[in-house]
Amino acid sequence: MSISEQTARSHWGNRSADRAASPLDTAEAAFRLLATGPGCLVLHGRRLGCGLPQAWIPLGELAELVNRPGAPARLRQAVWQRLVRRAQTGDPAWVVAAIGMAAPSLRAACGQLTAGFRGDTYDIDAEVIAGFLAALRRVDPARPRLGSTLWRAAYRAGFRARYRQDPVPVPSEYWDTIAAPVPFGHPDLVLAEAVSCGAINAMEAELIAQTRIEDKPLAAVASALGLPYQAARRRRARAERGLVALIVEGGIAGPGVYRLLHPDAA
């Protein structure tokens, strides 16, 4: 059995029998209808640039290009900028298109988050999509690495839901074997692994992610989490010492470590 099959089997294993499809299944099915065939959603290659044909290109074809391993970052950004701008008009078709474009990464995130999960994975899927949609509505289309930004918001929403329902750590072997199509090695995965190792807890991971990766003011994040400012500052400092110690000891490795310590790196 391949790694992807193992991931899928773990992810679907706890789905309630009375639910035929997850929110992600439904969104993907809708995307296939909108992105292929006569009258499908299209974007023009001339406006996207990146050496694409000077013609209207179905979203289904663009999804294959964008989600292909090694796809140019410039192409991903150009497609996501168009998708975000159109989705932010409120057109439901383009909102579904954005979910469908991100589906491979969202499905990988769901697989990672539900590894060892004892509850209903439907709930995690729903939270992941809700986090994605919330970010889609408010993200600046000019922001760099749009696809990764949206994925991070989706992952963190699922992360919060997963540990709120079932605080049992994700099995550590999954972090080395489950590959996310685009955000492999993302700093949030490093934080999730640190939580699973017991080096930090979920709230401390949240503090680090929002203030160090997303550059949000600590005061605003502390208020949102219901913490006094000084308490949040102390908890973040303690958590960062634990995280650094774990990295130095070799407990966490991979590209996400560098990206966590250097959030402005490309």
C-alpha cells in the first residue's frame, strides 16, 4: 500500500457511516463540474503570463499545472491572484473554484490532522474548509505566496478543532511519511510536531504561529486567545525556548525548521 493510500485510509477510517461525503468531497465534485467541459470556468493565459498559451484555459487544466510538483511559484501566484479576486466578488462559482484548486493540499492537511484522531473526521474536514473560506474572504490578493497563506489558515483551523476535540498527539511517524503537495515543510507542521512531542502545547503553537509567522501584534493575539499580554509574552518565550531545544536536540528536522526560524525567506 502506498503512502497516499495509507493516508487516505487513516483519514476516512473514522468517518461516520451515515455521512456519504465530506465537505471536501462535495466541493471537489462541484469543482469538476465547473472546471471542465462546455461552459466551464476559464482564465486567459495572456493575463496570467508565465508562458501560457494566449487563449482561454479551463480551470481544470490550470489546476493540473498549478498542483504539479515543481510548478513555478510565479504561475501559482498568478493563478491564485485571479482566483482570489474573483472569489472575493462573492460569486459562488469562483469560491468553489478556489476550494477545488486547493483541494490536493487541503486533503493532505486533513489526512495529517486526523492521523490517530478518535472522533469523526467529517468535523475536521468542515473546519479546514471553514478556515480556508474565512481567509479567502479577507486575504489581500497582492500578498506573496497566496496559496500557502490560504492553506496555512485552513490547516490552523483544523488544528484547533482537532486538539479541541481530541488532545491525543498525532503519531510522530506521520510527519515523516505524509507528503503535502505544496506546503511540505511548512512551519505550521513543525509547530504541530512540537505539540505532538509535548515540547509545547496547542495554545503556545498558536502564539508562535500568529506572532512570528503571520507578524500579528502580540497584544492582539493575546486578547483573541483570552490571555493577559504579559502572560502571553511569558508563555511564548517559554515555548520558543522549548522549541529551540527540541530542534537543537534533533527532535525536529526538515525544511520547515528553517522556514520557521526565517519566516521572511522565500
